[in-house]
Amino acid sequence: MITLLLHLQNVEPIKLDVEDLPGLTDTVILGKNPRDRSDRELDWVEDGVTSIYMPWWRVSYVEVLPSEERESEFPLPFRTD
């Protein structure tokens, strides 16, 4: 599972888990487990929703976050506590 940080227009960034990276011809991103940057539930998503389709026109840019095993392999140069 790949975790993406989507930067949306007029909304705080959200995290989504995806099976594969979106392709060049995709018009939407299908993501599971939508949450905010600090892994809390989103206010604008109904309770119990596990998957969302996000249209590309709402997305400014996408960050691909490292997996847990890659995070320990490459420690970040700043403190996270």
C-alpha cells in the first residue's frame, strides 16, 4: 500500500492509501483510509467512509510518503517529537 499526501485546493492536505500510483490517463484518484495530515478523521467525510474518489481538478500536487520500513532506513534530519 502506498501513502499519498494530496494537496487540495482550498482545503488542508489529506492522506490516502492507494494500491498503485495514479497513471497519466487517470481522471480521479481512488484512495482508502482518508485522513488528515496527523492521521485524524476528516471533518468533511461522513463517518464510516473507507474509500473516496478524488478528481484531479481538486488536486494541486501529490507527495508520495515513505513506507514505514523506508522511514527507518532513511532517518529525517529534523526532530519529530
